Amino acid sequence: MTITITAFEHSPDRGIGLARDMRIRWALEEVGQSYAVRLVSFEAMKAPAHLALRPFGQIPTYEDGDLALFESGAIVLHIAQHHAGLLPAEPGARARAITWMFAALNTVEPPIVERSMAIVTESDRPWFAARQPILDARVRDRLSQLSARLGTSDWLDGPFSAADLLMVTVLRRVNNPTLLGEYPNIAAYIARGEARPAYQRAFADQLAVFTCIPAC
């Protein structure tokens, strides 16, 4: 059976690879697993058929035979556990990689998403000028901690893993050269992730949805 994932019919990130189906595409490309994509509109995401798969009316979802999953982190973990290449075989290293997966989504991502959403939804509000330095400081706190731990290493803990895949997708949401410029090792870390052939393939496939390539 073919794995099927869902993605936005019209990407709200305008093709820059921030939508969370990118994580699933990248993971599947890393392990060499073919998949199909079912594009859904914002209206379809709230319809009963999609809510049966994704009760919170979002993307992505993952279907493989009778198995249906939601939440991008859980899907990436499932892929990594069932296909070689994204988790170490040694139990301790495997556990550490999974820990970093949770850290990417539960510790690093929340202040980054809060900041990015505030810029989109509140930048015209009178209080935003006072709030933005607070949001920036929260992101800087996490980036500083991550930068100190990463140091001069290529990846978070040994070879590239699902932890790096998730962390890179989280960090890309900062989307601010000034902030990232304060942490050159993190900027280089993101660039290493983006340079991976599997990332490039996943990005091209997601971008094609936005640009209607090869056909709308």
C-alpha cells in the first residue's frame, strides 16, 4: 500500500517550506519511502472526513493501510521507528535522539511560533511595539541555550537523526536574519539541514504545490 499524507491545497507560507507537512515529506525522503499527497482546502480540513483523521482540523495526516496518524512529531517518530536512517540503533543514542525530538517541539518551538504568529496577527495593534522585545527575548533565550549545547558539532547528538530534522524545521520558522545572525553555529546548522538531498527533494515537492508545477 502507498503511504498518503495530507497537505495544504494552497500553502499559507507562500512556498517557503514552513507548513508542517514539510517534516513528513523530508522524513519519508530521508528513508527512501515513496508516498502520495492528498491536498486539502481550508474548508475540507473542517469537514467530517478530514476530522475523522485529524480531530483538530489541521494538516498533516498520515495514512498507511489501516493506520491513520496525526501530529507531525508523532508521524516523524513513527517513520523513524519503522525505517532505518533516522534513529540510531544503539539504545542510549536512540533515547537521546527521541529526547531531542521532544525538545524541538515542546521547548524550542513554542516561543518561536508565538513570536511569528504575533507578527502576523498583532503587528498593527498599539501594544505590539512593547510586546515584540519580550517575544524576541524568549526566542533568544532558547537560541542561546541551543547554541551553547550545539557548539561546533554538525548535529545535535552524533549523526543526523530525526531530532535534527525536527529541530531544523522549527528553527527555520524564526525567519529573521538579524536574530539568527547572533548565533552563527545555529545558522550553519540550519544550512546543513537544508543542504541535504532529501530536504531538497521535499522542499521542491512542497514548493510545486504553491507554484502549480508541473500543473495546477
